[in-house]
Amino acid sequence: MTSVDSLAAGPLFGLPLAELWFGLVFTMLATFLFLDGFDFGAGAIFALLETDDERETVLAAIGPFWDGNEVWLVVFGGALFAAFPPAYAGLFSRHYLLMFGILGALILRGLAPEMYEQRHDAPWQQWWGRAFVAGSVLAPFLLGVFAGNWLVGSGRSLTIAGLVVGVTLTLLTVVSGAAFLQLKARERLPEAVTTYGTAATVGYLLAVVATLGVLAVYLPAGLSALLTPPIVALVAASIGLAAGYVIALRRERSLQALGAAAAMTYGLVAVVAILMYPAIDPATGATVRGTIVSTLPLNLMTIGASLLLPLVAVYFVVLYSAFSGPISPEEAY
Amino acid sequence: MIDPVIASRLQFAVTTIVHIIFPVMSMGLAPFLIYFTWKDIRTEKRIYEQLRRFWTKIFAISFVVGTVTGIVLEFEFGTNFAAFSTAAGELFGGPLAVEGMMAFMLEATFLGVFVFGRDRVGDKLYFVSSVAVGLGTWLSAVWILIANSWMQTPRGYELATENGQTIVHLVDPMAAYLNPRFGYMYVHMQNAAVESVALFMAGVGAYYVFRHHVWGYPVENVNFWEATLKIGLVALLITAPLQVLHGDMYGRHVAETQPQKFAAMEAVWETESYVPEYIVAVPTSVDGFTDPRAKELFGIGIPGGASWLASGGDPTAEIRGLNDFETEAPPVAIVFWAFRAMVGLGFWFILLAFWGGYRWYKGQLLEDGLLHKALMGSSLLGIIAVELGWIVTEVGRQPWVIQGVMRTSEGVSPGLTGTEATITLVGFVGVYATLLGLYTYVIWRIIRNGPPGGDQLRVNRDETPAPGPETPVPGVSDDD
């Protein structure tokens, strides 16, 4: 039992594990919001496409990926639960109806493509097409509402801050989705996808301005919380990335555009995390260090995550390289 | 409005009862799919490609619905059982997080390759992806059942009071995670999943075999359905006897570690020795259905059977009655009848397996219409038996959410209102009924459309002469 005793004695290598897990939880959230974000964005763009072939192409493009992408949400929830049980329990139970709204949207988004492919008559496909779009738009919107409420520490499900962050996040998924679709199916989709991506980027920047404005009003520290070097740097970087994204998308450098969208997503989540710290549940004032689990389980989880997450990265590399390049029509599920 | 505690419990019951169907299908299909993929790659026979592709479709839809219904369960610990999550997060959250990273990631990523990637990757990577998906589903069950079994037989923890709240601290991870229940639960569950899928395969195969060989209708790809029936039967012959064997050991373990649950399974109210085991139980009054009491049942009982089961061989052993526990009894009627129905089904599956095996041995497997009907009627009973087993496990441990440590009613989110809980409960009943209907519809369509044939198959691409006519002549078997 000496090994257990030494694991219970103090944090691994004396590391600030509470902060590391706080960062890890938000990194998992950001990874989910980027990876499943382009699936959501593709779902939103699906609404604007007209022909059967174009719609089938969108479904084929996200087909092999979305399930794996969605697991990042499960991992985010699991890590938050395992590392900060009171924060997980408090947040999820306080935003009770909102959480079930998110789950409902995810069910709709997951089920709809499977149903869409089952039958090829018009009313059936119209119905499931709409369900797919509704799920794809509502999921990031409600997740954004949750994130906004979380950050400003509201106990209610509907707040101004939540709604503005919801719109911001939804637009960001369209930005990612346009780049992803251009990468996977440039030849089979209309030029307009580029326009949608550009328009969503402009909308996103406006929404970021609105978000900052709302946060200046609703955060306890007010404007001064936003005028710190890291936040100013992240916002400035986002503007630069947005410009780079538009240029890359127009030059059909899709992978670069997708990379810029990824950086924008991680940047947005970083802003939320930085503004929140040292609290993890601002509504109750619970802090990162106050809610972290005790040393033994924390050390065990840290060892587990450092062994497993590199493997997870390998799985994603295998998946994305197996399906690299444009999709072909026969691959429609 | 329904009381939040009752509504939360009902909602968790509804969402788990529906969810478990999909993992049973995916975990049960996993070994078959690995085998089909291996044989398909090695032999390049069309039958194995058909088996792989047909059952992969069923696996894929089960996996997708299992994903979206599974996330609901993870969220519900936070939304509805916040007090439990806060108190037990250290022991309970860890396994869930590891399940996500170790198992769910593995299956969900390689599922993409396995379902969509046959033409994209080489044989080796394709086979590896089938193993990765299968391994992922089975590893997933390891961590989920570690979390569940710890609640049944909690070990390796210490209780502390922090800010007026009782918190469960992990002190011995090996004792906690490899708690006494885990092994029994894992073996019983995984075998049940394979058995359920074996019954489903045999039932679906029997349907087409019956249509073709008994009724004489033309059936496309009849050799595919014959193979499906036979593979299902072989798997049933292996799993059905095992299920009852380790089920017996599991029952004895429950008697030792959760005596109150065991008393409810046997409806023993007063402590006594030489308790009989009722194989067939008939209540002597209407109340006997809703309030079964072992003493008042009329039935075929093995004298001393329950005592024998509980003690591992002593028919005179004492069983502690429900009246002699400090806590109130779980809903005895549900536990008592669910346990009997599950055990009855378990023995029926053995009978079915030996009946089929015997007919096959005699060369009459394809002609025995009664056997085919029995298999068709039993195709979903494996899943029903799994549901019944979980009902015994979860209803039987009430009033405890963590056996002897925390009551279920203490685990519910303190701020949850009856209105909120009722809204989501009603919503889930509606959404999950629809979900189950759609899943059934998709499975029905996959079965009706049958396996891919002719020029859809990869195997035929390399063969120059086109194969003969697909449709066999009515009444004539093309059995090998």
C-alpha cells in the first residue's frame, strides 16, 4: 500500500493540479466546440442548400466524424464531474431545464441524419432535414446560453448574457462548418458556402463585441475585468484570425481557414475560462481550489489522463487521415 | 406536480431502461462483428461480407442511439442527483471520466472507420478498427459497472463531514474499483448481452428460414438467413447455460452482501430457516400480485431452496426477513416478480438452445416450424431478461443509492422543483417512446431489406463470371 500512501501524500510532482484540471476541462470543452462545432455549422448550412445531392453531400461529409466529435462533450462532463464534483452538480442542477434542452437538441441532431437516409420520399426528408437543422443550430445556441450563465453566475436559465453568448457560439460554428465543408466537398457544393462562411465571420465579430459589452455590464468586476492584457490580446488575436480566415476561405485554402476557426474557438473558450478563474462556479462563489477532489483521486486521474489523452489523439489522427481529402458521392451513408 | 424525488427516480428509470437496449445490442454484436470481419478478410466469401455488412448496419444505428441516450444518463447525475454527485463524485465521477477517455473515444472514432471506411483503409487497419470498436464497447461496460457495483458493495472509502455535508473520500482505489460485486456483475452482463444478440439473430434467421423452408415462399439470400440462424444458435448454446450458472453464484453473492435485496427477491418478511425456492409461484389472492409474501404463495417450491441458494449449499440456513431490517423494504412486488420472470426466461433459453441444437444434430433444423416460431417469439426476450435483471438490481437496492451509506432520497438535487422534474419526466416519456419507435422502424427496415447482394458486394468485383440467379426456387433448399 506504500504506492497508494505516496499518491495520497501530495500532488504529483508538486504540480498545481487544480489549475491544470481547470485548464483541461475547458480545453475539452473547446475541443468539443470546435470539432462538433463544424458538424453543427454544416447542419446550419444544410438549411441553405437546395438540391438533394448537396444535402446528401453534407451528411456524408460529417458522417464518419460526428459521433467521435460528440464524445468530447461526454469527456468534458466526466472530467468536470470527476475533478470538481460540487461544481458539476451545482451547475447542472441549477440549469436543469437548459441541460435537458441541450440533450434534446443533441438527440435530434444525432438521430436526424440516420432517419433522413432511411427513406427518399419528399415529406420524410423535409421533416428530418428540418429536424437536423434545428438540432444543429439549437445545440450550440443552448450550450452558449449555458456558458454565458455559468460565467456571469446566473441562477436563471434565460439571461441576456446567456442569449448573447449563445448567438456568438452559434455563429462561430457556422464559421467552422463553412471551412469544413469547403475542405471536404468543394466540388460538390455551391460557391455560396464561401459567402456563408464570410457572412458568419462578420456576424461573429459583431456578436463578440456584443458579448464583451454584456459582460462589462453583468460581470461583478465590470469593464475592468475585460481590460486585462490576456483578454485584450485574445480579442485582438481573434480579429486577426477572423481576417485570416476570410482570406484563406476565399483563396480556397480550406485547411488554413479551418485552422483559423479552431484557434478562434479555443480563444473564445480561453476568454471565458480566464474571466471565471479563480472561481469555477461564480454563482455560488465556489473556487477551483475549493471544489477540487482530494489528492489521491486527483493524482490517479492525472496519471490516467496523461496516459489516455495521447492515445485519444492517435485515434483522431487515424480517423481523420482515413477520411482525408474530399468525400466521394458513393460514401453517402 | 410530482414530487421531485419520485419524478427523478422515475425519470432515471425510464432513461436507463430505454438506454440499456442499445449497449446490449452493440456489446452483444461486437464479438460477432469481429469474427465476421476476420472471416470476410481471410476467406473473401460472400456470406461473410453479407454477415459483416448487414450486422454492421444494425450495430451502427444502435451505437448512434446509444450515444445520444447515454449522454443523458451522465448529465442526469448532475441535474437530478446533485447531492449524490457532490458527495460521491470522488469515487463515482472518476470511473465515468475514464470511461469517456479510455472506452467511448476508442469506439466512437473507430466506428467511423468501421462503418464508412471499408474502401478507404487496408484490410489490416479495417480489422483493427473492428477490434477497437468491440474492445471499446466492452471496456465501456467495465467502467460503468465499476461505478454501479461500487454503489451496491461500496469499499475503499472513508466518510468525512465538510461544510455540514457528508463526503465520500477515496482511500483505497483497488478495493473501491475491484469491489466484491464488480466481477459477478461484469460477467453476468456481458454474457447476457451476447445471449440477447444470439436470441435476436436466431429469431430473425428463423423468420426467413420458416418462410422459405416451411411455407415455401421464395426468399432472397436464404443461405444468409440460415447462417444467421445457425450462428445465433451456436452462441445461444454457449451463453445460455453459462448465464444460469454464474447467475446462481451472483444470487448467492447478493444474499451475502445485500441481504435486504435478497429477502425482497424471495419475498421473505419474517426471519426463518429452511426457506423454499418457488420456481412457479401463484398468489392465492389478488393482493398476492402487488404484495407477494413467500408464506402465502401457492406454488411449486423446492424445500429449502432459497436457503440453499443463499448459503451456498445449506437448505436449513436462516434468511433474514424484511421486517428485521432497520430500513424500509424496497418495492417487493417488482423485485420478486422481475426476479422470477428473469430466472424463468433464463431456463427457457437453455431449453430453446438444446431444442435447436438437437434438431440441428438430427438434420431437421430447417424444417421444424414449431422451433422456428419459438425462436421468433423469443427474439426480443433476451433484452427483456436484461431489463428484468437490472430492475431486480436497482429496485432491489432501494432505499439506498449507495448501499448502507446514502439513501436515494438524500441524493436528489436540493433545489429541484416538482414542476421542473415533472416537465422533463413527461418530456422524456414522449421523446423516448418516439425514439424507441423510430429505432424499431429502422431495424425492421434493415431486416426487411436483407443483406446486400449481387453487384453491391465487394467480393464479386474480382470475379469475372456473374453469379447465378439470386432467387432460389420455392421449396428447394440451397443449403450446403
